[in-house]
Amino acid sequence: MPVPDVIATAAQQYAFNTRYLEGSAKDLAPEEWLRRPDDKGNHLAWIAGHLVWSRKQVLRRLGTEWDVPWLGLFARGEKLDPAAAYPSAKALLDAWKDASGKLSEALESASAERLDSPAPQPGPPSADGKMSGTINFMAWHETYHVGQVSYLCSWLGHKGLMG
């Protein structure tokens, strides 16, 4: 079943982001996942975990339950804790890949009724006041953070997202 038109652009963004995050992360050493540009910025592990957490939120809004036990570390409003034991790069990427597959399926099977339902409040912004607007906003939010990943990879001396 094709992705509904009202979230088709979001689905494309999610697909691009899946490839971009995986491509950016493939050459990183384990210690690079925990390097920070300063004491206020997040490291790659935190950003990747937040992206996985965010995909869980999109899945939930589309009616699919999915979880991994450590996602609470990356929830909206949570701050990076230098003393926390963050998941390994492998665990983060495995969860990303699993969530990505589930998200692709959920986007393709999203019903018009669900997408037309009112956006949950409080919750992320929705330009149209509907769940479709929330799904579209969440794609933008994810793309913002994938840009952060690209920046950090460049800062670490790796190729940028687009080469």
C-alpha cells in the first residue's frame, strides 16, 4: 500500500534520514560516539538515542508499539549525563534499524482516519492540527538532529553527510 499523500514527504524524509544516519555512523570508532564539542553539546550516542526515541513516538502515534529498555535516557527534555552508561554504538544502530523497518511499515499502513484525527495535546506542533501534521513535524525534527550528526561527524574528521 502506498504512503498516504498527506505524509508522503515525511516518509521520504524518514527514508533519507535512515540512510544518512547509517552512512554517517559506519566509520566511527566507539570512542567517537561519546566525544562532545564542548561541555554543553550532546555526543553522537545521545543524539542517535534521541532519534530512536523520536521514532518510537512516531510509531506510537501511528498505532505501533515498539520499545527498547534504555530509551528513557533520550526522551524529550532529558539532558546528557556524563556519568550515564549509554548504549553501545551497535545497540543504538540495531535499535535504529529495527525502528526504521517498523516505521516504514507503519507509514505505508497509516489510515486516513488516524492521520485525520486531532493532534494530541500537549504534544509536538502540528501545522494542520491533525495527526498528519504531527507526523510531518516529527520528520522535520528528525532531519534537524540528523544534521547535528553530520556536523559532529565532520567535526570528528569524517566525511560530511553528502560527501
